[in-house]
Amino acid sequence: MARLNAILLAVIGMLVQPLCCEAGNPNVIIIFTDDQGYGDVGCFGASKYKTPNLDRMAEQGRKFTDFYVAQAVCGASRVALLTGCYPNRLGMFGAPGPNAKHGIHPGEILIPEMLKASGYATGMFGKWHLGDHKQSLPIHHGFDEYYGLPYSNDMWPHHPGVRHLPIKERLKRWPHLPMVEGDRIIDTEVTPGEQTRLTTDYTNRALKFIAKNKQKPFFLYLAHSMPHVPLYVAEHNRGKSGAGLYGDVMREIDWSVGEILSALKRHGLAESTLVIFTSDNGPWLSYGDHAGSAGPLREGKATSWEGGVRVPCIMHWPGKIPAGTVCSTPAMTIDILPTIARVTGSRLPKQKIDGKDIWPLLAGAKDAQSPHEAYYFYWGKELQAIRRGKWSLHLPHSYRSLRGKPGSGGIPGAYMQKKTGLALYNLETDIGQATDMSATNTRVVEELTGLARAHRKYINDNRREPARY
């Protein structure tokens, strides 16, 4: 009997072994764009320009139609991705600019730190935005290599809000934009001409990193500065999309994705690499023809409506993620860290995190469900919305919306403040959040408002602070 029990335990152990035992130590690549809207990829509805590489990635992988960021602004969104935590747990809000007095705390464990403990090479190329103090930079948070901008590419003296002023006055508001390698500034004044090469330079750095580390497991974080305004594209790509400058920029990002996928195939790494493509938040609608599209979704960046927090997402891993499939179960960037921990056999951070392993959703497991009861959406310190299943509840709050026509040519249009009361939407039948269903679904409203109260308390009771400088 004892021998039989031992055999049964051994069999059970083999059945529940983590995926990494089947897949070895897979490489992981996250491609993160900036201010790209839900409707800015062909397979998500873009029609004015083509994105053949992203569409091919979806054909060979899995498209996530209900994928979310934790907050619809650059810095907070990136904190959530890299730590698996709601930004409010870590006190990281907004978009910290030049000389910010806070940054990611050295005690937080980011994806690259988690993977380095498992023997991974780690590299990041692109926009950071978790603090520009030297100790906040990527190589002090788990990355072996870093090259890129410490914050958004519009945080410079050519910002639309100041470029009408003499340069002396501009520099009082925005200093020159630096390029950083490691933790050293290698270019103190990034010029408009240099911005045209950002997407190409980041991509080429990423390709070299892949080639250098092809014999060992690696984690690559390619965080494009585009299509955040101001828009820049390589001269040989200008005018090629047939859809204006924004279309040209998206065409170049699609080229970059194609280069990464081709490099994996060339080095024989495609079947051993998980590639995740998504965006940090929805489109900055006030910029009009220099902004992306939220598609059928309501509003855009800096709001908790679907157009701000729902983003396009494609995941690709031949042989592990089923090709040509679609997942409509809600998921969020906070879930990426624990899912990567699962597939790489890495230890989760000791600190409490909010994300959960969603590998069954990636793998297309039959009857796979979200491991979360609900997802929560903050703007700043205010909890504004909740999603549970098909239901989206908006708590009373104010939000920004276009006052009239959007801007053009890189100059934004004006916003105005609007208010919403308590409102409930069925996202299965009303993706644009046009019809409030709260009056006829009072029980759902009561349940979700109860979850909101509990979540506020949970975050407040378990909050950690950023580093202060």
C-alpha cells in the first residue's frame, strides 16, 4: 500500500509540474508601446494603414480583446506591469517627469530582478518612466543593460505647450531631454532629428541583445517611446503608410515587431520565447491626427473609461499558445509578472502583489476563467471603476473629455471636465458604455460597490511607499 501511495504521489507530482519543466527556461519579450489606442492594430480594427507583422503575430498566437492596464497614464501603468501591483499600493501615480522627487522603491522586486535570480540575462531599451534619479534607473532594478529615455519624449523644450516661447523661457519649464545608457547620460540634448531614430535605435539594440544572449535564457523589455507625441519616424518611412504621420509611426512599430519575430526565427528561438505585445494606455485624443484611435471604446488616455484602460494585446509562443485564437476573458498587466514566474519556474516576490497567474488563459485551456473576482481602475488616488465579468461599474467621478474638435499637426485641442454618477454597463452588449443599466440591476450595483469599499480599505491597509529623493 505504501509503495502504491508513493507511485500515486509521483504521478501526481509529474502532472502538476510547472510549465517550465516542459519548456525549459523560455525567453520572455515584452513589447510595450506608448499611448497606442485599442483600434490601432489591423486585427483590432485599424483600417487606414496596415500592420502585417502584428496581424501575423495574432494569427500565430492569441489575441486578447479584454486586456487592461491598471491606470491610464505612463508611469503608473509601467509600475503595474513591472511589479504586478496596482500603482496605488506602491504610491506611484501619474507620470514622473524631469527631476522627480520620487521613484520606484529599491525594495520592490521587478520582473527583471525576479528573472535574474533564475539565471536570466535582462535588457531594456526604450522609455523607463519610474523615476529619473540615478538609483531609480533600470540597471539598479534588475536590468543588465539599458538604453533609452528616462521619461516621455515630450518632456523637453519643444513641448507644444511651450514651443511658442523663447528657448530661455522654455528651459524653465522643461530641461533638455537626455539619452541614458546604463545609468549615465550619454546625450544631454536629444534633438528632433535624433527622435526620428528612436524606434530604429531601440529595435537595433534589442536585436543585438537577442543575438548576444541566444545561448541562455533572457528577458527583453522593448518599451517604445512612440506613438506618444511628438511623433517622429525615420525618414525612409515618412509618407509610406498613406495615413499621415501617425500611420507612418505605427507602420514603423509594426516593422520593429517583425524584426524581433524574424530574429527569434533566425536564431532558432521562436518556439522557446514568449512574446507579449501591448500598450501602456489608450490614445491621447486631444492630439487629433497625431493621436491613435480607441476604436469602439469610450474616451481615451487619462480616463478610467474603456478607451483609457483597455488596450490591444497579442501573445505569441508557438507550440504553447494556440495559434489564431482569441481570449475575451478580462486580464490585466498586473498578471504578467506572476504568469512569467509560472512559465520560468521563478520565485514570486516576497512582498504582496496584486496580479495572479493567468497561464490557463494564455494556453487556451478549456473553461479557463479569470483568477480575479474583479479588476479595479484608479485615476490618481481615486477608485473610479470596477470590472467583474461582463459588468463595468463607474463610481461617481469627474473626467476629462474633448471640449470640441481635437487638435491637429501636433497641437492639442482643449479638454473640459465632465462628471458621471454611479453607472453600470454591460460590456458584452455595450462596449462603448453608452447605456447605464444600474436602475435595472441594483443587486449587481450593490455587490460591486461593496467590492469597491473593500478594495479601497485593502489598498490603504497594505500600501507601500516609493523612494524619495
